[in-house]
Amino acid sequence: MDDHYDVAVSYASKDIDTAEQFAARLRQDGIRCFYNPSKLHKLLGMPLTTELTAIFEARSEVVLVLLSRHYVESRWACLEFAAAIRGGSDRIIVVRLDDVPLPTSVDGTAVPEGIFDSSFLESVIPTEIAARIVSAAVSERIGPKLIRSEPQNLSSNLMCIDHPTLPYGLDDVHFLDSGEDFIIDLHGEVTDSLASRLSWLVERSDIETAMSRVRASSKEREEAGWPIFNGGKFGVKQILKRRDPESERHRLDFILYRTDYHTHLIMRHIYNSSRRKAFFIDTFRKDEKMVSPLLTSFGFCLLLFAQHDGRPHVLLTKRSSNVAQPSDVPLWHVSMNEGLSSSDRWSEDFSALPTVFRGFAEELNLPRSGFARVELLEAILWKAKFEIGILGVAYSTLPMEDIIGLAQTAGDRLLEIDDLRILRADERTIADFLHDPNASRTDLLEGLLSSILRRNMLA
């Protein structure tokens, strides 16, 4: 039989329907999964107890325990759980199917404290938890040998939230201020009116380490003579997808809460620490019409198309280390990357339009009259930066030479952008850039260019 598995699923026979949902989702993503019914024929003629013990103790990278009242009453299930503990409790993920408490021992083996228990996760369904296992625990352990078949995702670090068949226009994306807030100051005090939506995570995290890293980062910037940012920001509480019955067009509504930049950095440290511990907050509740993330930032990321020597080109920017850390290596990035500001909000319901045009004005000094149209292609989660973003393209009526000239005098040019570069907007040039090992690129630029290629938007 198979020597080794990526995931072994342990469950009670009465929970087989739920277990099958997990196993199916794991197999869909290319995970080598031990799931009894699918492997039963390979166990025939073998000493069953010995084989099951070996699989759950030593021949699986991750063990998924589907805990329920049926589970704790099942001799075979408890035997598998005990074997998994002997193999190392740090690779065990317990998902509760009901309100049964985590047992203190199984099959005579003590259940250690600190074992990962999903009971604090909100409103999750089996296939989503399986996706979290795929994206976190398994990939952390297996690394490059795991190749996932996720065509809807733009890269390993960009998770697609919404991929409209037809691009959204600026008037199709709206923002609504919930009036709620979530702020952590550098002394650890938390202001939270989100009904503990994020506090549960903070309480389970090493917040002091996160705060000390942000304090050290601020000190490093200060000593380098760089500005220290801590302006107000908006985070995303919920995303709603709606359809206009008259026009048949869809629109995205982002329900926002208020936060600040330091909170965003603190939560980014907590988030990355949680990912390493398989807390899985980089996936979230999602159904056909609603997404409920746990995030602290949002931004637009757009590429600018314009004519140069009679052919369409795209403009790349090399982001300044002023907006990163002194030790970071500047990478080629999208033309414009701008977050929401309170100045963009003129009512409780405001569109994407003011943020996009403000971003182009501040970063490239482009007037609103210089645009033919803007198309928004993807809503994504940028895992490494703990941010939600919208990827899109803007088409300018100005020649590229004029745009580069205007950019030299932009208000944020010296602060945020080190260099500019243009690429011909054809499939061969863009594909070569994406495959060039010496071309340093951000995940967002790589994801957006990949989306443009997949949509056949280039000549």
C-alpha cells in the first residue's frame, strides 16, 4: 500500500458523510489523503490495528481529527487519535463537529495541552476547513513537492475572493462604513466594537511580541530618517455580492470598520504567527453572496496602459523602501497601489472612484481627465501582507511619455516610488517578464499580470 500520506482523516463511522466532504476537497487539491473507505481494499489481508497505527503515527504529515460524540465512543477512532499523538501532537488538527469537549485522554494516551482545536473558528463548513489545511498545515510541512490545482488562485500567495466574468466598473464597487472600530495601541490596549470579532484571535496570540516588533520597526525607520506612518485606515468586515435586477450587472459591497496602520502591522505579525501554528485565518467564511474575512487593511492595485511608439505599454513602479523597511529589497510593482482613506468617504455608501483617482493623482500626478476607462478584475487576499485588495487595469488617453513626465513631479513620487519602467503590452513580453528569474516582482504585480494573460486582454 502507499508508504506515506499528506493527510490522514480520523473520524467515527457515523460521521462518514462529513468525512467524505473533507476527503473530497483534499483530493481535489492534489493532497495524498488516507481516508478509510477509499483505501479499505488495500488494507485487506493486513493486520488492521498495526497498519492503522503506523499510518496515523508515522506515515502521515498531518492528521485531521473530526471530533464528535460518536468519535469519543468509537474504539477505532480513539486508537487512531492516540497513534497520532504518539507521532507528534503539533501535526494534529482537531475539528469539532458538535459541542463535545476535547477528551483528556484517548485509548490510554493523554491528550496534550496546546493541541490545535478549531472550536474558536466562526461559522466554518467542512470544505473550507479542508482548504485551510491545504493552504497552511500541509504546505508548511510538504513545501515544494505539493502542487495544488487551484486555477482560480493567481499565485500561492494570492487567494482569489471574487473573479467576475465581466470586469467591474468603478461604480460597481461600493464601500459602507459600519461605524465599528478595532484598534490596538503599542501599549496593548484594545478598542473593539466588532463584538470581539478579532479579539478572540488577539487573546490567543503573543501580542507583546507583535507589539515589540512594531515598536522596533518604528525605531528603525526613525533612526534611518524615514517617516513613521500611523494614519487611520479601513479594514474589511464583510463583502457582499449583489445583482442589479434591471441591468443584470453585479456589484461588490465592502462593509468596513475603522483601524490604524500600527494595528495593521500588529495584526500582520499575529497573522503570520497564527499561520505557522495552523490557525488558518487566511481562509474565511465564503458562500455565493458573502465573504466574512478577518482582516485589517484594504487597497487598490492597478496597472496603467498607455500608448508608446504607437503600441500599448504598461507602466511598472519600483516601490520605495520608504514605505517598507530599510532592509527590504525594492521590487517591481503595479502602477498604483492605494488604500482607502477617510477623505474618500462623502457618505455612508461611497464608490471606488475617489480612491482610484486620488491614488493616481498622488503617486503619478495624473489628472482624472487623462483616463478612458478603469476595469476591476479580481478581489484577492494577499496572504503575506494580510490585506484584501482589488486588482485592475486603467487605460489612459495620455501618451506614456507624458505620463512619465508628470510622474516626476507627483506628490508621493519621492516618498513611495524609486523608479519607473514600461513593458510592451503583448503576450510574449509579459510572459517573458513573468518567467524571468532575474526580474524582481511583487506578488500583486505577478498576480495581476497573470490575470490579464488568462483573460486574453493582450494582443
